[in-house]
Amino acid sequence: MLDSLSVAVIIVGLGRRLVFANAAAEKLLSDGDLVGLENGALAAKRDGVGGAALGEAIDRAARGDQSLGLAGI
């Protein structure tokens, strides 16, 4: 079902490890312009796009951190 979506769907676990990427996400990752994989982990490719903030939000969400609140992804 997620593969049929035209938007990118990326599911990661702890350590930002890739769990699932649909076809649109695979293209996004392979383009490597905004996000990509580094040693199997999702990484923002542009600091201006919020690389550190993206990483922190993913890590907190993967831990089930309730304090994400409105600052979530």
C-alpha cells in the first residue's frame, strides 16, 4: 500500500536506520540532494534544510519521546 503512494515514505528506527522506503523515497534517497543514507542511516544532506534538527527529531521519535509535541516531524 505504501509503495503505491506518489509521495516519499521513509520509515526509520533507532539510530536513523532505514526500515522501509517506498519507490518515491528510494528515488529521493538515490538523488541524495536533500536526504540520503550514510552507513545505512538517514542523513540530511543540506545543513540549511535542518540537518541537525532533522536528526534530533528522528532520534526522539524513534525513542517514543512524548516531548516532541508540536516540534515533531
